[in-house]
Amino acid sequence: MNYPIGLSITCAMVSFMTWQAGAQQAQNPFRFQEATVAGIHDALASGQLTCVQLTKLYLDRIEAFNLKGPALHAIITVNPKALEIAAEMDRKYQENRSGAGPLHCIPIILKDNYDTFDLPTTAGNVSMKKSVPPTDAFTVARMRKAGALILAKANLSEFARGGMSLSSLGGQVRNPYDLTRTPGGSSGGTGAAIAANFAVLGTGSDTGQSIRSPASANNLVGIRPTRGLVSRAGIIPNSQTQDEIGPITRTVTDAALLLDVMAGYDPADPITAFGNGHIPKSYAELLSEDALKGARIGVMSNMFGTQERHREVNKVMQGVIAKMEALGATIIRFDLPEYDTLSSVVATSRYEARIVMERSLRRSAPMRRSRALRNWSRQKPLRRRRPSKPSWPWPTA
């Protein structure tokens, strides 16, 4: 099992061992490190674990590593009622186990541009430190209904603009595998948090690469859903046409389980009407070894970097492509030179960001967010290029 470089597991395991002793004789003892949804549910059902115990383990982990030790700066806000909520979940579980939802007692870390009625939604901006929306985002409400425990809100690139996950409120997120490298952005706080085992599941938002980048940088699974599959209502936006939100997890199965809960029609985001009739009963149930047989997968060749620093990543990608072919997929390789021409001149930060951001801030807690709106409107669009003197080390591959 691989643990993030530079992170000691001692602090979390001390509290784990205090209650694990009584469960050592179990046939399949619960393992806290890199726990999965299924593993947690099995431990709850067998009596090896309670929701309060599990929640305390993750809170201890955040306490030990977020601002102390390696100081990952992955978390902005921890839910102060997490243990209270966990205790209530334990009570209800004892009363009626059959009524437990698919994500019962599963700690989730939300990127801090997801609205939560009981926690601030800051987008990483100092002026929004105490800004609490009146309602949950559509997807957050669905997570709670499924039994999930909203454990914390993750740091991000401020207002989700940029690729370094640096904010005025949360500081610079650090990659737990290598503190000198980028955690990806803009959902780097979620990526670092899940990689450091601060929770089981996480969420991100993706305008250009902001789910896929931190998933790659932190050895995780990220899903940018097909447009119309998941509602964006209640998410501080960047683009009307390119924004999507989705899971960031450690395993494919857990990503599918969270996507099952997040996907669905929402009148507040009319684009989700396109998802009607195209959402299966369960993405997780569709996972199988022969799932790629007959699939046609496009590989856009001009998206591969040609410089030496891209060589290692390209090698990994070619291995993935070969694996998909071996599992029955047909790979269609193609070039799309028009993309190279258009990508540099069609910028949502220039044509859409101000409109959707102003609409969002005025609709949600307008009095509390008026200062944030003024601050944001003065910002210049972030340029997607390497600075001449970077303040943070960049990856070499």
C-alpha cells in the first residue's frame, strides 16, 4: 500500500489502535488507511466500527496534517458538528439498518465552491470567510439524503480560477506525495485531502481541467461528467458552457458510487434535461472486467505534449491505451488541428466568467457577498501560462 511521501501515519493510527483491539479477532478487520465505501459499510454492519469512531479518525487526521506537520493547507473549514451528526447517524442505524442510504456515514470533503446551508462557502476568498448560503447545492442535498456526512470544505484556486490551488483564505495547497510539487488545480485542495486520507470521497469542479488535473497529480480517480448529467446549481461558477462538477476519490468504484448520487435532473440547471433517459440505475453496478468490449474510444493525438517533460506522462498514457485495447476497446486515433487554433482565442474567462459570477453572487446571500463581488470584479483573468519566476515548484513531468 502506498502512503503519501512525507506523511507519518502515527497520529491517526494511535486513535485507531485504541478501539481496534477488540476487533482484531474479526475475520476481516477494518483498515482505516485508504478505506472504501464498501469497507466502511462492512465494518459498520459487523460492529467493528461506529460512525463516531470513523469521523474522529478523519478529524484527527486533518488536525495532524492540514496546518501542522507537512501543513498541506488542503482544508478551509471543518464541520464543527461532525461528531454530533455522526452520533445521530449511529442512533438511526441501530434503530433501522435497512433504512441506511448508499452513502451512510461516508465522510465527504466538498470543494469550497459548493453551497452548504450550514457551513461557509468561500471560494477561497477572505471577504467570504463567513458567507453561509441559504440552501445546499442540488448535489450536496442529494449527498445528505444518501446518508453522507459533510466533513469539511476544501481549499482551491481562489474563485476556482487558475491551476495552482492558491487562495487568499486557505493559502497554497501542497501535494502530499511530494511537497515540492503542484497538487493540481483548481480542485487541488480536494485532491490533496483525499490523497492524504482526510476523507473517503471528495468533489471538484472542472472548467478546463480542474477535476482531472488534481486527480492526476494526487494519484486519484476524477470524473468530469458528460454535460447535462450533473446539476451545477449551487456551485460558484466560472462558465455557463464549460463548468461541470464531479467526484474525486481513490477508487473507480467509489467514484461511481458518488456519481450515482450526484447525477440527476434539476430544474434549476435546465441543461440536465439532456441527461433524462441516459442515466443508468447504477454506474457502480456497471463496473465489470468486460465493460470495454465493443467500446470506441477516441484519442486526440495533438493533445499529447511533444516536449521532453511530457515524455514520462505520454509513456503512461500509451500504456493505458494499450490496456484498454487489451480489454476489448477499439481505439480511434485522430488529430484535430482546429482545436489548437481555437483554444487560444476562445476563453471563457473573458466571455462568460464575469456574467455568471455576478449572477451567482447576487442571487446567493447578496449582502454578505457584495464585497466579494467588488473584489472579484477587479481581478484580471488568470493566464494559463508558466510565470517567469514561479513562486511554487512546477512538476517536471
